[in-house]
Amino acid sequence: MIEKAMLHAEGAHYALHDVLARALSRLPTSDYDQLMRSLVAQADHLDPGLGADRIAGYRDALESIADEVEHARPRSSGLFSRLRRS
């Protein structure tokens, strides 16, 4: 029963992760970059009382969302876009 509940919660977490990544992918790149920089900086100043595992999870989630945003962004065919991806 606990395993089923954990799997259900994990699926819900991934759904929220995907919704967030797709919404963020629609932001202008400069706004998105500024937002992510501020969140990464915030992770550096989290209260150590939260515990190392929670802080590591926070950082891992930011990284995972950033990866997902890259996949969700529409691909441009212009030269600048191709150079940026390489």
C-alpha cells in the first residue's frame, strides 16, 4: 500500500515537473536565465537546518527542470540557434 502511494506521488511530481518546464520554456530566454540564476543562488543560501538531502534534492530538481526546459523549447532552424546548441 505504501509503495503504491509512493509511486502515485512520484507520477504526480513528474506531471508537475513537466507542466512547469513547458511553461518556463515559453519565457524569453533572458527572463528564464535570470530566474534560474536566482534560484541557484537561493540554493546556496538555504538554511542548513533543512538537511543536506533536502538541499541536494532542491538543486537536483532545478537541474532536472532546466534540462526539461531545453527539451521543451521549440527548435529554431536559424544559424544562431544551431551555433547555440553546439
